Amino acid sequence: MAFVITQSCCSDAACVSVCPVNCIHPTPEERGFGTSEILHIDPVACIDCGACADACPVNAIFPIENLAPRDRVFAEVNADYYAANPDITSGWTDVVYPDIPRLPDGLRVAVVGTGPSGGYALRTLLNRTRARITVFDALPTPGGLVRAGVAPDHPSTKDVMATFDRLYRDRAVTMATNVRIGGDVAAGEVTPAELAEHFDAVFYAVGAAHPKALGIPGEELPGSTSATELVAWYNAVPGADGPPLAAGGSGRAVIVGTGNVALDVARILVSPPEQLARTDIADRALALLAEQNLHEVVVLGRRGPDSAAYSAAEYRALSVIDGVQVVVHDAADGPIPVLSGPADPARRRIVFLFHSAPVRAEGAGRVENVTVATAGREHHVAADLLVRSIGYRSSPIAGLPFDHDRGTFPNDEGRMLDDAGAVLQGVYVLGWAGRGAVGGIGANKLHAVATVEKFLEDAAAGSLDRTAATADEFEALLRTRQRAVVGYRGIAAIDRSERERGREQGRPRVKFTELSDMLAAAGRRRR
């Protein structure tokens, strides 16, 4: 018997560090780590000790005989990795121990953002320093894309938040959520200059959630949206508006892009509402999807399947969705499927149409039709919804340098650079905000750890500009900007309320979708 890693894998690599026979690859030191969507257990070398399953933060590792029917394909996925990469072998090589620098006392650090990059930076800071750390998030609830981006039907991936929650409870950590960092002081924002004044170092882990545009006529019509906006809507992000779907349409959606986010959106849109009702999907989305009852999603890929951006694991998982058919059209010169009429309500399916790109969207006041060019031939696809999922950029923050061409904050190995290319002492950028929207949780973990290592070098070398302000002075400043600051006790209270609401409906949780409801649940609690 051997253990198998399934689709829920977050590439955290906690399993790698506990494996006694080094049979989980790629490791952080090997090629492919950070770009591989899941890690893989060598079925020949595995000794069935179960240490990896115990260490997995998202419950993605199971014995082969305990795999659910929809996960049995991952036994093949794990084995195929070693067949395709014969140079990857199990067993230990030389162990390299890092140098541990001596750091100054009394360091005060700020981490802006609570997604995976911010979480792993926080963990590394707690493990390697005695710094006092304040963690900020614009929403009352932490988690970043773990809470707001992971699909509702992938609950295990969200279990990594339990790891971060233990960090938030550390005595060296102060949580300050419902706090925005920016240049609008009148709106209660804290400026980057003020953070730099009150902390010895500031880490920006603000992600990349601004969607790229298609640049086609009709893109502005109601019913045309981005995957970012759609995911935020069905994941209950406050203020996220849903698409104006209407019953009686074609029952079809068109998604442009072939990344894992595109597949997530396709799966959620076409899944039967009664299946989604067992997840933590936002009630607002569940109600609208049930009313509209989309039956078909067409996924457009500009090139062929070999160039698609989704992972093999994510694609294979589509084949085991109950009641959903997956159809692939790859013949560049072959017949084009007829999609100009309404979707068949008697079936649910996801149609991949490769060598295809949208030309324009049309409709009387909303999207009703998308003209698509497939291998140079134009044809019409009746659709109620057009979703673009073609890449993401970070949004600039007033007071910080920003590379508008790349959509990232300029940096050198995590150290932020000013407009002239000089290092801004004590200012760092993590994850997608610094390197672009590529890679998953594992890649962001690596970047976060590496960036904290740069901070440690700077602190040990005495190159940080130490703050002369006190923690009490920053507390006073913060209270003048945002009186409804939510600390850890408030965060925990929101979590309990959502879980209690979920238990009443037999669901993991029922998320709040209004900021006022979150703050009411948080109550007036000491941080």
C-alpha cells in the first residue's frame, strides 16, 4: 500500500520535510516546484508510514485503498510523474543547514495581506525572529485568495487557513483587519509612509486580483465579466456584484482562457445547484445559479490542448463530476460544433473549443451572443455570460512605486525598488504582487520565505532604518483612522458565527456577504 496526493494539494511542501525516505517530489530544491500544481508520492519508494498525511495542512493525502471514486485517478497521476521524470529519484542527498544571523532586539514588523504569501512570511518571521508583528487586511476576515479565491467545492484546500490561524494567535502577533493601506487618509486609510515610520520593516503581500481585458467590441455589455469578479461573487466577498443573469436565456456561458481559475469557474457554473448547496458558496450565488440553471459552459483556448494553462490534475478532475460531460474540440480544420442555439437542458457539459478566440460580444442591452473565431473561421455562440480569465495584475497603492507595464511592484529579490531603481530600505513585496500572477500556494511560499531571508540579511547587517515610534503611538494613529479595527477575537467570532449558520443548513459555513454583518458578528472585542 502507498499514499497518494490528490487535487486538493496546496504544494505547501510540509509533507516533503517529514518524509523519512524523500519520496515526495518535486521538492522545493527541484525543478518544477512552484509550477507543478500538485506534489507526487513515489509509489515504489513509499513506506506507508503516513507521516505525510499527518503533516498535510489541507487533507490532500490518502492511502490508495481509501481514495474516493473521484480521486482514484490521482493514483495514476502520482505514478505517471515518476515515469515521465526518470531523473527524479527518492532517497536523501546532502543536507545543507542555513546560517542563522544574529538580529537586533525589539524589531517591529508589519505584514500587509493575509493570503498564502503573507501567511508563510508570518510563519517564517515567527520561526526566525523575536519580532513583534502586526498583520493587516482590508477585509475583516483573513485568508486572501484562500477564502476568496479557492472554489467552494474544494474545501480541503482551505484547510491551510488552520495553519495560519495558529500563527494569528501567537503572542507576538497583533491582527488588525478591516484596515486599508493607501493614500486616502480622509477615507480612513493608513499610508505606506506611516507604516514605514512606525515599523522597522513592512512586507506587502497584496496579491494580483485586477483582471486583464479582452479588448473586443461588446466587452462592456452587462453579462460580460471577469473571473476575478465572478469568483469574488460566489465566494461571498463583500461588495462583489453578481452577473445579471436572467431566466429564459440560452443556458450557456463562454469562458475565455484555459487556466485553473477558468476551469474552477466552468465547474461551478455548470454543477447542479443541489450539489453546490452542500458547499460554502455564497447564498446570493446559489440562488441566482439555481434560478438561471446554466447547463453548458464553452471554454475557449487560443492554442491547442498542449498549450493550455490548466494543470493535468485539474483537467482530469473534471471527468469525475457527477452528471457533467466533458467534450473537447481540437481539430483546427475539422467541423465546428453548432452552438448558435440554446444549450440542451437535458444535459450538463463543458465544451473545450481550442484554436479559438472571441471576436465580439453582442446583444440587446446584455450579452446574448459571442462571435468566435475558430481556426480563422467565425461562428456564433449563444451565451448569457462572457467570462474573461486571461491573466491578472496587481493594483497600485498610492505612495508606493508601481510597474504599470508588468502590473507588479518593482523589486529586487523581494526588496522593493523606488522609481529610480534604488532599494527602499525595510520595504518588501511578496508573491504575486512582486513576481506576477504565476504559480500557486507552493510557489508563493517559496517566494515569501526567500524574501524574509533578505530581510534577515538586512536586519543583521544593520541596514534597516529603525523606527523611533512606539507601539502605543501606532495604536493611537490606527484608531483615529479606523475605529472598527477587527482583532483576532473578532476574527474568531466571525468564524464561529459563519460555522453556526452553516450547521443549521448542513454546510461547512454560510459566509457573510455584507461588511456590516461581519462587523456586527465581530462585536466590540479587545484585540
